[in-house]
Amino acid sequence: MKNIAGNIFLIGLMGAGKTTLGKQIARQLGREFYDSDHEICTRTGVSVPTIFELEGEQGFRERESAVIDELSSRSNIVLATGGGAVMREENRQKLRTRGIVVYLHAHPETLLNRTRHDSNRPLLQVENPLAKLQELYDIRDSIYRSTAHIVFDVNRHSCQKTIQQLLHTLHARK
């Protein structure tokens, strides 16, 4: 399966598995893996919630766009983007033209189960996180779909089975 050409960019809501699946896919393909949120934290020396607190979402999105531009310019990488990265047209354009974009689709209930105990998600620090996930899903699902070359459902299977099916889908796309 190592003959899948080009970059692979994973998009989707928080909790869809972009980082978890991305690391495994990169390892199996012998590629470098990057997580745009992690890169931002490494470069700033602070957490995503701290950036949101100090600079607001707008400040974070500026940093995110710069990191996505830089990383998506590299060759043969796997990149997990932040859930909101697709809200900027410039990010969507760069991702679509610089690699294969895979939307990891999951329903809000599934996402809540996966993110329930994660305090590192500033958008979910609200009274009703399921309602917030539903709101984000309603806004972003069509954008994810129009950005992606592949829409891949991640609601049902184990991580390992999902990885194998995704690699098969990517390989078949050649």
C-alpha cells in the first residue's frame, strides 16, 4: 500500500479521529505525520485553549492558516487539520490542490462520546456540548463534503478496521 501518491489531508469535526487515524496511516505508508493544532502549540509554546483565551478564535485561525499553508506545501505527508480549518476558503483551496482531502465523517453523538472527557477543546466548554457539536456539524458538514475528494464514514468500526478500509479506499483512488 506504500504506493499511494501525494499528500493526504484529513478534515472533520473534533473527535472524528483525524490525529489517531492520521498517525497510523502515516506509519503504514512510511510518511511524516503532522497535526496542525499540535504544530501551533509547539510553535507558540501554549495550548489551543490558551491561544483562544489570549487571541480569540480569529487569532488562532490566523496561526492555523499559516501552518496549513506551510505544511501542505511539503511532499508525501499526512496532515490532520483542526476541525475549523475548512471555514477559510484559502485553507480549502490549498488542501484541495495540494493533496487528497479525506473527510472523516461522524455524527455528533459519536463525536461527543469520543470528546466527552477532553478539556483541551475550547469550543466544547459549554453547558450543552452535544448541542454545540450539532451546531458545528450543521454548519460544517456541507463544507467538509465540498472540500473532500473522499468522504469516509468513521461512526462504526474499530480503529484498525477503519485504517485498513481507508487505506484501501485511498489505494483504489489512484
